[in-house]
Amino acid sequence: MSAVAALGALLGRLCPMIALVGPTGHVLAAGPTLERVLAPRAPVGARFLELFEVLRPHGVADMAGLAALEGARIRLRLRSGGRHALKGVLCRLPANGALGLPGGVVVNLSFGISVVEAVRDFGLTASDFAATDPTSEMLYLLEAKSAAMAESRRLNRRLDGARKAAQEQALSDPLTGLRNRRACDLALDDLCRAPEPFGLLHVDLDFFKQVNDGCGHAAGDLVLQVVARRMLAQARPDDILARVGGDEFVLLLPGMDDIPALETVARRLIAAIEAPVSDGPARHRVSASIGGVLRPARAEA
């Protein structure tokens, strides 16, 4: 191994983004991380200023200009990937014939604050940085932060789902799955504030008490569930059906502005409700009394 290669290997272990640049401006040796960043192009043998553009100080175009920056902080950009900027510092490498060193400069590079993007784009890991480089700790903290943020997002989604489920439960009748009185009141309040017309039908089941008292609450519950499904089948997609009492229901009909049409809906509901409800060998019969009202359209205030 030549003296330059040995020196490059030694410095590369301490500073993985190192570059040894000879008097002619060609890279004589490069650290392992720098080689990875520049891949597939091999840095050794290439001209340093063909690999990097010096952004600050401006106007460095040759080896003499590069060597004049000894001790100064420089800012560079990869010519093969213009969005990646690097920081660097260089020092002269004196020529030593006895040791086989031709002279030139040693440039130590880092990504600085853009290391996160570099890690992502070049697939770098903690092993690509010097053991004493705080970048490893920063990457660990960023990974921990990302994990914490991901867990926070998952928790927020669960909490949001639980909140929506609780809201839905608070506005739903647990037996029939219809909206409850509170949900009906909220929907009715919205319709009353809006200028569009709407209709309201109040449905009170007839003979339900006889079923509930004579055949038991299980039979009564079955009748309520079946009646709810039948009424939903008669409603339009935008209509709002709610169970507001033991055997009382309200159907809100947005946009309804015709009394004969409202009466037609009421007759369909009664016909659907009066169909027998099968409960094993038993058949339960109920009917309904329905009252209705229309709120005509009104001018907006």
C-alpha cells in the first residue's frame, strides 16, 4: 500500500468524509462515506473541482484557488446532485519525498444541517459517520422523534375514532340504531334555521302496549326493530328518522313542500307498519297513528 493510500485509509477511519487532493487537483484518496455519496462515480482519480462546486468563497476554479482556502470554512455543492450542500475545511498536505507524499490539501467534509436529507437520499447509517461525530446522536434523536410522532399520530387517530364513536353513540338509539331524541332535536333545529321547506311526521304505534305487556319485552323489542327497518325502507336517503320515545318516532323530510305528498308518505308508513311481525310461531300486529306538518320555504334574513 502506498503512503497516500495508507494515509487516506487512516484519515478515512477518523473522518469518513475526507478527501486527499494532490497538487494537480486530482483526488488521491477518499473516505468510505464520501465514496458512498459519490457512487457510482469513483472519486479517486477525478478532479476535486469536477466533483464539487465551491459556493463560498465564490470563484474557486483551480487547485491554487482551493489551496488558498487553507483553514477557512468553505461551502460546496455536489455537481452530480445540486440540492446537496456540504460544509468543509481544508489544510495543506506538505510534500514529503521520504514518506512518498506528493503534497496537496486534505479536505474534511460534512453535510451540516442537511444531514437528514443526505441520510435519506444516500441510505447512510450511524456507521457512515465518525464515532465522535454528534451526527450519530442527532440521527438517534431524530429517529426517536419520528417514532414518537408516529405513535402520537396513531394515538390521535384512536382518540378521534373513540370520540366519533362516542358522539355517534350519544346520538343513536341502541335498540333500533335510529337517531335518538337528542339527534332529532339537533336536526330539527338545523332545518328550522335553514330557508328550505321541510315536513315532519310524528308516528305513534297503536297496539304496541298489548304486544309488550302480553308477549313480553323481547317481543316488544323485536317489533320496534322491525318497524324501524320498515320505516327506513320508506324514507328517502336524506330523510331523518328518529325514535323519540318508547313507541314514538319522528320522520323529518327536508325539501318537502307538498301536503298530498306528505300524506302519501304517511299512508305508506302505516301500510308497512301494519304488516304482521313474525316471531317464531307467533305473529304480532301493530298499527300507527301519524300526524304531520309542513314548514314552507321562507326568505333568508
